Amino acid sequence: MATGQGRSAGPATRTRWLTPEKVAAWVVAPVLVTALGVAITSWVNRPRTDLEVVGVTVLDGSVVTGQREGEFEIVSPKVQVAVRNVGDQVSVVTGAQLEILDHAFFEVCEAGGALMVSQTYDVTLPLDPEPGQVLDVDVAQEIEPARADRFEFSLQVPEPQDVVGTHMYRVRVSLTRDGDSETLDAGTVVFGAPHLLVDNLWVTDDDLEIPGPVGACYRRLHQEYLRVQGWEGETSEQLRAAPEDVLREGPLD
């Protein structure tokens, strides 16, 4: 009797470990592993944007004479930014930040290929900026995958026709794109506004010795010029060709 009961209890004992929880684990675990693998594969192969800066160019401002006597137009200096999208989906540039790193003023002491630009954005420059002052610019540029683009910032000062001299700026340019909180550094530029005329900046020893406000003006001009020569950043061709010093010995020819 006891032996029979022992044999009949055997199968029940062998099947007791197949609990519902273990059966569910057997079924669910492979599904989870498969789903995780699909998710990882999708994440690795997801479309991405990858925008890189190709280069930054500085163009000097100028004064264009009109057809009528006394008529002229001041063309603002420009900073052009060229970018390339090496990702596999559209990259969108939504903004730019121009941080003013340094400023100088060249006074007038005595009256005397490439990619085509797709869009121009106007930027008004402060005449007496604080170091580190940031100018936010709204930008709307879409760069298709494997394509390049060039856009520019027109750098203007208030009432340029009333500015007697040249304001020099050293500016760091960065771009906001694709909803990324981290900006893309486009480089540092040095330029003059409303326009730069290096040929008019010559100073002589005699100029530095002139008494009163005129001599003080020449001395400030000389010091400011030497300070700007120490600035690092991308410059225009005119500024690259400028002499290291504007001081000349003796009178000008």
C-alpha cells in the first residue's frame, strides 16, 4: 500500500517545478532578447545629422560712390560661413551666436569661388561693447545630406554714415543646429566696421608730438593698431596685408 502510494506520487513530484512563473519566463525571455536586439540595431542604424564647418571668410566693408555728385553707399563688412552635412538626414541651422571678444577704434585724427551665398543675415554691432557680449541671430538654413552651403552675416553699425573712423571687432562665431544644446564652433574672426581703410592709418613721429587733442588722438590710434595686430582670428585680405606698424619716420610723401 505504502509502496503504491510512493510510486503514484513520483510523477507529481517531477512536474511540480514547472511553475507558471518559470513557464512565463521561458516564453518571455527570448522575446525580450529579440526586442532588445532589434532596438539596438535600430539605434545604431538610425539616421543622423553631422554638420561640419568647412571654413569662415571675412569680407571688408567699402564705400561705393553713386552716380550723382556726393552720393555714396556704405557696404557693410561680411562674415561668410561654409558648412557641409556629412550625415544622412537634413541638418537644420536655427541660430548663431556672435560673441564679441575684443573691440578697438581707429580714429580719424584729422580730416583728410566657390559656393554661392544662399542667404544673408543682418547683425547690428554695438559701438561700445562689453567683453563677452553675445549677439543672437535667427538663422534658417537646411543642408541636405552630402551637400554644402554658404551663408553670411552682414555686420552693421548704427548710423554708419556718421562714424568717423573704424570700429575693430574680434568675434567668435558659433552655430545652433538640429536642436542640439551644444553649439558648433565656426571660428573667430577679426574685421572693421563700417569699413576699413588701412592706407589712411599712417602715423609719423611728428604726429605723435603734436600737442593737445590731435596728438593724443594719434597716440591712441598707434596703440590701438598695435593691439589689434596681436589679435588672433580669420581676417580679410586687406588686414592680412597690413603692415605690422603704422608708424613712419619723418613726414608722409
